[in-house]
Amino acid sequence: DAGVIQSPRHEVTEMGQEVTLRCKPISGHDYLFWYRQTMMRGLELLIYFNNNVPIDDSGMPEDRFSAKMPNASFSTLKIQPSEPRDSAVYFCASRPWGSYEQYFGPGTRLTVT
Amino acid sequence: RKEVEQDPGPFNVPEGATVAFNCTYSNSASQSFFWYRQDCRKEPKLLMSVYSSGNEDGRFTAQLNRASQYISLLIRDSKLSDSATYLCVVIYTGTASKLTFGTGTRLQVTL
């Protein structure tokens, strides 16, 4: 079975550029989560969706961040404009209804110069 | 104060040793608890859930102390392959979908 798929795996961009991260959750999972991980702050939940609907975006740092889930098999996290402090590993995770266990993708390592 | 606190380590132990990590949480309305494992430059993966009565999975034992608001993970007979970061995770009552992660404790098992 394919796990959670994320692309790109690495992204290097210049400050001010738009960055789009992509995620394909595990088929049949109702929940999708976006996290950011840094050395200083650890893993932080940015936003999560249930059945493609955003439920809690209180972790989104500011208006430069936006996330969409147009269908059950695809989600994007967009940063526009990007800043060096956005450099982190961004993980997407999904889980089925009725389970607490979240399955993480391999992450996208973002570097903003 | 962070909601979920862990000693970052690293804990350096020889193969075969027993090692224990603690994690404290600040919100008493905490419902469920887990340990995740994260290998270097990899994604986190569920290691085990933590039940009120304590639970064991092979060489791993997890304990919960609600009165003192901490959970623990004990690893017996450490293996080189146990080297990783161990993340304490809490779910608060009423937020069943949100995992709150500690920053992790790094374990390095050596020969």
C-alpha cells in the first residue's frame, strides 16, 4: 500500500517567491493534517481537514500561509511570499475515522534563502 | 511553559542498557497519550499508545501518571536500532483530532 505521498521532497527558493507543497493522503482516510517541524519549536500542527473541509487552521502562522483540499486525494499548502523563517520540514499526515493514529508522509524540506 | 515537555537529551547508552524517558503535560484535560518514534531525517511513526493501567510491547513499557501529569517510556535491553528521537504526544479532551507533540528526546545507543 502506498503511504502518504508528498512532493517535492526538497525545495530551495528565494525569499519572496511562492512555494506550493503537495500531499496525497492514504486512500480512505478522512482526516488530513499539515505540520511544520523545526529544531526550535518541534512539530506544530498548522491545519487539518475532515472530509476535505478545513476544521482548525489556528496553527497557520499568518496570512502568507494557505491550504486547500479540493478533493479527498489531494491537498496543497501554499506560502506566498516565502520568508527565510519559513525554512522547516513540512509534514502531511492522514488518518482514518475512528483511529487516533496518524500516518505521516516523508516530509518536504523547505529552505528559503 | 510548553504544553508537553520532554528532556531533549541526548541520552547515550550502551547496548543492552535500560533507559527511561519522562514527559510532562500541563493540561489536566488530557485524554489520550502516545509515544511516536522519529528516525533522523524521517517522518514520525506511532510507537505505542499509553493506557492508564500501563502497557507493554516487547522491550517497551509505557506508563501514565495522571495525578502528576506525566507519562514515561522504558526501553529494556537497548538495541542499536533503538537510536532515534522519541516524541511524547497528547490529545486533549474535546480535540480528538489534534495531536500535541513534545519536542522529543533523542536516544543514541552505542556498542
